[in-house]
Amino acid sequence: MYYDTTKSDERLTYENKALRQDMRIELFFKQRPEASVGASEVWQAVFNRLEHVPITSVRRSLNTLAAQGVVVKTSEKIDGAYGRPEYGWRLAPPAKKQTNLFN
């Protein structure tokens, strides 16, 4: 999800770019269903340095995917970039199916 804070004429371009970033990060977690990783590790693993994707875009994607129920933030702290701790993220458990007791 792209948050249009500047009311740019290129909103659709930025929305598509954010969506592609979200999809790439979601795929990263689906390939590692048990892993708990920090934003810095996701950033380094998913995006190469030539793409110039800022770490803030990864954090935005993680929050967007969390709101969609794709990933969850853990209480685990992981050493991140610059030696600073950051929270871990992991793939959310599958949603439980609700059973209807009246059928």
C-alpha cells in the first residue's frame, strides 16, 4: 500500500511500486515459514543495492502485510543494521476456519 502524503501526479506509479515490494517481501516470508527476521535482513535479502530501495519502504511493507494478516511482529529482538536491535517478523499462522454449529 502506498501512502500518498504529497498528492503526487504519479500516485499510480508509486502504488504499483509499493505493491510489487509488498509481494516480494510476502514471497520471502512464504519461502521461510518458520523464520523470524528483522527488517534489515529482509531488506538485504529481497532487494539488491542497485534498486535503491530504502529500509523505510521495507518497514512500510511489513506494516502493510501485518495489517493484511500475512506477517506478524514478534517480541523477539534481532540485531539489525548498525548494531541496533529491531523486532523480528514472521509469517502469520494460517487463519483458523470457523465452524458453524447450527448446520
